[in-house]
Amino acid sequence: MKVVMVMFDTLTRKFLPSYGCNWTKLPNFKRLEQRCTTFDNFYAGSLPCMPARRELHTGKHNFLHRSWGPLEPFDRSCVEALRAEGVYTHLCTDHSHYWEDGGCTYHNRYDTWEGFRGQEGDRFVAHDIPVDMPEKRHPLNKTGISVTQHYRNRERQRTEEEMSGTRTVQAGLEFLKEHVEKDSWFLQIECFDPHEPFYVPQKYRALYDLPEEETLNWPRYGRVASEDYREDLQNAAREYAALMTMCDVHLGLILDFMDAHDMWKDTVLIVNTDHGFLLGEHEWLGKNFPPPYDELVHLPFYFHVPGIAEGGRCEQLATTVDIAPTLLELFGCAQTPMGEMDGRSLLPALEGRPVREWALFGVHGCYTGITDGRMTYLKAEQNEDAPLYEYTLMPTNIRGYFSEDQLRRGELVEGTRFTNGIPCIRYPVVKIYQTAKSKDRLYDLKKDPEQLKNLSGSPEETVWKDKLTNALKQVQAPQEEFFRLGL
């Protein structure tokens, strides 16, 4: 068995109708529909980046117990499980969060890995040297040290060939060249693009009538009055679309290689993402803070398995935690070493059999959502005085450690299903998401795909409160989560 997983960061399922793209500008994503089964009901689990990757490794929901953090000593990674069974594993990535405090344990689970620096605010090129930056930046653009760092990093990425995303894909192709005749390997090609900032060569920008100077290319997270910034948000959408087109070109190189070497007959291909992005929809920019609308959690997912009819569509509900057990089953590995997972293998879904009845998703300490693919329920915090904790043996944030006050207040707690029975430390969290003042939201996705009519308060909400309560019990969410949500 050979498996290639191509992962793009911040790939929204709604990019075609919303952002001015069409298949002539994304021909290789269209090719995926011809070769793969397209999943129409695939959902994120934990947002944002590293929480999603922890789910990819462990097959367990992260957001109920932890925010942004590394793989834990008590975690069991499916990549390590593959290695133990003799599967060679390799990672090519320019996702710089892997070599920060809050993500530093993921890449070392692979036999080998290649990392390429310079994305976003990666602390890469010395930023104490003056750097040329645009004199005027749109007021909705991000500000701060990460922006300065980004423009310093770009001084080493002036051409497409020098860009870290290009180098990531080229590294993946080199692995394929060396391993195309070998068997029993897993290759993960992970591109940070099209994550913001939307930095892309002018030849792609020209396809969307963008000027050489950047417009709204790095939206700051928060609310936005769409009517006041209509043209600016359209520019942001075009900036994103231009970067999507460059991603499409890179994807095409991988598909071309598979075509040239007839790999479709013996190689699995997965193309996926971690979450989407809001570019003015629902009066929001970004992710994390807004309710987890479909633009954020309803994701593109393509799956090719040799011997399965190509070009079909799958309506079965699936989610990020399902990837780990799927990889194990593809290689014939037992799931026992992983412990009990929240995920289920997706192979039955390719035959039209249901994998799950519901999918959970959310951000730690923010909204908690559940869907069955038809209805989606977004539950806001109800009790402002409810405690919030991080369950961890590695008290790190994205960059840096927990505060001294948090460390002093940590307490050892018994092991749970989430920690595979191993005791860990429970640290109090200062809440940054104030959703207690927000409304619960219930939407009928079939009748209201844009999620404009909130059905919260209807008799059907009682049914969905019960479904969410039962789902949280099934995955053994911490008791304070029920209190926080008023369940």
C-alpha cells in the first residue's frame, strides 16, 4: 500500500461561487473530481491549525480538552502506529507552527521530515533589520510584529521558485521519484497556502485583475460591516483566489506525476484541509472568534482508493478525526495500540455505508457545534462563571509557555479516555472568547445553505440540545463543558 496525502491549510469549500474562481482557473481541483470520490459532507473537528493536526494524528477531538498545543506524551499518533508496522512515513511541509513551542512534537513522529521556512510570521529572517513595507495598508489588514516578520521573510522568497510552498511540493515530488517503485509508505505533502497572508506572484494576481500593490491581503480577525467595505472584501476574495490558483498549479504537478507513472492503480490519494476562512460572510473576517459557520467547518475532501470507481460523490457524513483510523485500515494495521478513538474508518463510506450519525466541531472555550449533514447546531457559552481548563503535560501556547500564575494553579487529575488513562495536569484558562453574550444557532442546511435563518428557540432546538448532550457524553467531554454550555 502507498498513500499520498496532500493537505492545504485554510481551504474553504465555498471558494468557487464566492470568490470569483471558476474551473478554468482551478483545473487541477476539477481533475480531482474525475479521479477521486468527492465527499460532500466532510466536516472539521477542532479549529484552528494545530488542534486539527492533533486530531489527524490521534483520531480524538482536541477542542473539548485543549486549545493550541503539541502532541502529548500520553497521545498515540497514527503515524507512529504506522511506523511500528513497518510503514515508511515522510512529511514535507512549510507549516511553520511545527517548529514553535505549541507544535514542536508533531513532525518528529515521522521517520523523516523536510521543513521549509518563511510562511506568515515565521520567526525566520532577522526582523531587527529595516524592511521595505507598503506605506499604506488597508485598515482591515493585520498589524504587528508578524507583519514585519512576513515582509522580512519575503526578501528570501521573491520568485515563485523560492517560495516555501513551491519548495514543499518539489520535495514531495522528489520523494515520489525515489519511492514510486517501492511499497508500504505514507507521504504527507502539507502546504500552508492558501492561508493568509495571501502572498502570490503577480502573474496569478493578474488573473483576477489585482494591481501589483497588495489590497486586503491579510485580514485581521474580527467583525466587519460588509456594506461599508464591499469593494475591499471583494479585493480580499480575489487575493485569496489568486493564491488558490497557485495552489492549483502545484497540485497539478502531483497529479501529473501520478498520471505519468500510472500510480492510480496502486496508490491512495487524499486531498484535504484543516478549516476554512470567512472573508466578510456573516459580517466576520477570519476564524476562531465567529460562530463556526459552514464556510469554516464544511470542508473539501477528496479520496482515491485503487479498485474503487473513480469520479463518484459520497454523501456520508465524515470528519477530521476519521482520517487516523482510515490510514490504519488502509495499511492493515490494528487500531488497538491507538486506544479508543472518536474517529471511524472512511472505507465503508466509499461503498455507501454510513460511518457516523453526527460530527462534533468547535474551538476550545468558544462555540461547540454538532451536525448530521442536514442540520447544524452551534452552542454558545451560557454560564460566564463556568471554569475552563487545559488538560496537558506540556503547558505551551503557540509561542511560549503558560503564565507563572497558570503553572502555580495547575493540579494533577486522574487519567481519562482522552489521555489514555494517564494522569495529567489541569490548568485554568483565562477566557478570550466571550460567547456568553452570543446566541445559540440552529440551521437547516438543505433549506438554508447560507445559514441566514436561525431556528434557535423552535421546538427542534430541544432535540438538538439532547443530541449535543449525548454526543459530548459519548466522547467523555469534561464535566465543566456541560456546565459552560448550559447542558
